[in-house]
Amino acid sequence: MLRVENLAKSFEGEVRRRRAKTGNGTDRVFAVNGISFDVREGEMFTLLGPSGCGKTTTLRSIAGLEHPDAGVIEVDGRVLFEGRDGRKPRSVPANERGLGMVFQSYAIWPHMSVFANVAFPLQVKRRGARPSKTKIADQVHRVLNTMELDDFASRPATKLSGGQQQRLALARALVVEPSLLLLDEPLSNLDAKLRESLRYELKRLQRDLGITSVYVTHDQTEALVLSTTVAVMKHGNIIQLGRPREIYENPNSRFVAEFIGTTNMLTATVEAKAGDRYTVLTVDGPLALDSAVDIAPNRDVVVSIRPEAVEIDVDSRASEVPNEWKGTVVNRAFLGEAVEHVIRVGEHEIRARGNPSVSIQPGTDVFVRMDPAKLTLVPVD
């Protein structure tokens, strides 16, 4: 559906990283550094990463709001941009790409009603492609009904709540029936509770309508909830590409492990390997874990342990299970759906998150257990 190949975009300026000399000696900042990915029809594809990683520049390049240095952008077999060395780039103007876009600020026209905001993209089409007034009204009401905004059609757009404005921006993008919907952090301006409820609403709409979407966010939870596929970006490059569960449970680098959710990171050295079962040595003792990653003995590694994979108990079961260490609870926090304990084990502090019915007083000696199947072996960057 969407194909992005070797996309690159640079800007002139001073920078400490990603700097390259052009032929005229000018320093250029590579916001996007030759990335490639495919988005299948009906998929919610998310570009995830910290500020400045290149995710919004990628989205704006697809939309036609940025002019890339090189690469190919193709939607449904139609080339929207192609730039190769030694050739003059060809680029379809943004207003002719037929894509829908929802901006971070929503960009709602404050002087227009809800109906007029949604109708505007249809009304400004070229004369030959512009629908009749009757058809425009039908399309607008159909989309407003889908967004549960039909009762507010005559209301000024500024009189809507934050969640309703977000749905209005989405309706305006959908009314043109785009082949591809682009969303640039559309929930970031909402309060936490509303943002959480709208994540599921957006996921439902995307699934029910079958819209192919590219979503940009720096919110890890948002990416995990919404996405079919996630591309984690850093310094203009895609570091890992995969399903949300795959990236969460099997990060391919320390950066991904630490960026996606909360994790305990223990440095270690590979002692032995038998099939997929590894034994690694940390400063506080050995750990057994299962991993399909191929790393030779004596190599330095990092073990990623999610807090929910750590079990704590006041009684030992060392004779029955592997990976049991003794420690002391130094802190705890009630999170509503869980209780998080911080346990001092030798030189490490390990976070454990579990059932809220289990709450252990700080200062209590406990035993920490870690299931080998739930530990992740990460090569040292």
C-alpha cells in the first residue's frame, strides 16, 4: 500500500551528530537517514521515538510538506516522490496526493461551524473533481455520524470539548476518503484520562473503517495500544521494526528496551550457551535465560527484565526454580492496578510490579525470582 525506500532528508546547520559534509563544504543535519519500510493495506503503522529522531519529518515527507533529498514514496503503486542521485526529483504536490492528515494542533478553523470544517476539503477541490452540494452534505453527515458529531453540526468548532475537536479533525481528514491517513501526535494535547479513552476510540475507528494509517508519537503506551506495526526511530534511523508485543518482549538494543516501557537493565557476561538456554554472570550472581539471539561466550551483554516478570516472596523456593536472589525491599508504590516494589539485591535495585493485594513493608527481606523465559538478552550497543 505505502512503500518508502531509502528516504533521506537533511537540513543545513551545526550539529554534533549525524553531520556530513556536502560537496560545497556545508554541514547538513540528516533528520531522516535513508530509511525504508512498507505499510500494508488496513494497517496502523506507528513511527515511535524521542523528539528529534526524524519521525515527523518522515510523515511530512509522505504528506508532501517536506521535500526529501532522496528516496521513493509510493502509495498504491502511484509514485508521489522519487529522487535519485544524478536525476531531477519528481514530486506530486501535497494538494494532489489525496492523503488525509491530522495535525498535533488539529488546525481547526475557529470561524467555521463543525459542518463547515468538515465540508471545506470537498468544497475546495478542483471544479471537475468537486462533488455536488447534495453529495458534499451527504458525505459530511455520514462522517460526522461515524464520529458521533452529527448533533453538533451547526455548533461553532471552538465550542467543542478537546475530545470532540480531536474527532472533528479526524472527520475532516476522512471526508475526502483518503487512500492513506497520516496522524501527527493527535492526542498529545489532551489530558491523560481523555487521551487514554480516545486511544481505544481511534483504534476502533481505524479497525472498523479499515483505514491505512501512519501514526507518529513519542508515547510508548500509545504506540503499543494502537499499532499493528511499530518502527522505533533514533537519530534519523529505524532501530527496530516489528509487532508491538515483539518489540516490547524482544528489544534488539538497549535503547529500545529502555525506551519502550520500564525495565531493569543488568550488565552481564555470557558464561555458557546450550541451544537457546544461556547462563550469564552478573556482579550479584548467575542468571539463566532463554534467547534466540546468537551471542558467543565471554561476550558482554545486557539482560532486560520487565518489572512484571519479577516475582517476590518472603519464602525461598530456590530448590524448585532458577534465578532466585535474596534482597531487601527499599521502597514501594501503589499504582492502582498494581503495586511496584523496589528491591535492593547486592549492587542492583530491581523493580517488581505485581498484584495490588501483595504489598510488602520496606525493610523486609524477600526473595526475588525471575522466569528464564521472560528475560531478554540484549547485545551491548
